[in-house]
Amino acid sequence: MDTKSIMIVGVGGQGTLLASKIIGNVLLSAGYEVRISEVHGMSQRGGSVVTYVRYGSEVHSPIVEKGQADIILSFEQLEAARWISHLKKGGRLITSTQKLDPMPVITGAAQYPENILEKLEKMGIDMTAVDALSLACEAGSAKASNVVLMGVLASQTDFDDDIWQKALEECVPPKFLELNKKAFELGRNA
């Protein structure tokens, strides 16, 4: 199998690292060789965070270059726009509709760009946009929006539900498991 690439992009504190752990677990369980590389940036201060997940029968590098990502999983609109150049022609963007103001917007030095999702759609991007934050709140915690997006991703891939459920059980702390399973199902059905 050719190597496939998934980029997980967001802002520090949104759970991108747990998402990469869950995806990596699913891919390993499905029998693929997996390489994951995490780039943290200013994650402690709400800065941009990107994680590369590459898988296939043989994977040599964990890095996803521009135009190589089969899927970009974005936890925030501006991050989707920031990393869209990495999406390959015919690739897919899965994004939360959530907006988080970066530091220049917070300080008043810039304004949050308008109509990001509409602009991406006009570019012809194959996009699924979901209000992951509302679904996570419905599940019981705003912090579960990352797992809502795992459910959306699962609905658009061919991996068995059993593998996803096992990954959730292995990666999510037991006291948060039921809440996250509910968030996953809400995302899968979104």
C-alpha cells in the first residue's frame, strides 16, 4: 500500500495529541506501519500545533510536505486555512467550525479573518465542517470536541468500529471513557 498522510492541526490545549494517539492506535491495529511526528509551536500559549500521521506498508518519514496530506483534520477554522497548502489534490478537509482568537487578535493587532470556510469551499476543497464544540457539550464536556472529530473521521474511513472503540478504550482515561464514547458517536453521526 502507498503511504497515506493525515495532518491534525489545532491550537494548544485542544487535544490534538490525544487525537494522534487514537488514530495511531487504529492504524496499528489495522496492521499498518505508522510514523507520528508532533510539532508543538507555542502550544502552551494557545499557539498553533500540528501532528503528522503517516501510514502504509512501509513508511520512511513522519513528515508531511506541502501537497501530500490525504486528510487534514482541523480543530479550528484558522488552522484549517493555515495548513490547507499541505492538502493534496483530491484530499479531504475535516474541520471544526470553532474559532479561537490567536494572540494578535486578542491584543487587537489583527482581526480574525472572515468567511474562512466559505473561502475554502470556493477553492474546491472537499470539506466536512462540523460544530464539534456543540456536539462535545452535548456529550458532556467541551473538551471532547477532539473525540467528536475522531467520530467524523471514522465515518469517512474504512476502519471497523471495533478498532475505533478499542483505541478509545486504550487511549482515554477510564473515568472519561463513556463521555468520550458518546462524543465519538455524535461525531460519527454528524
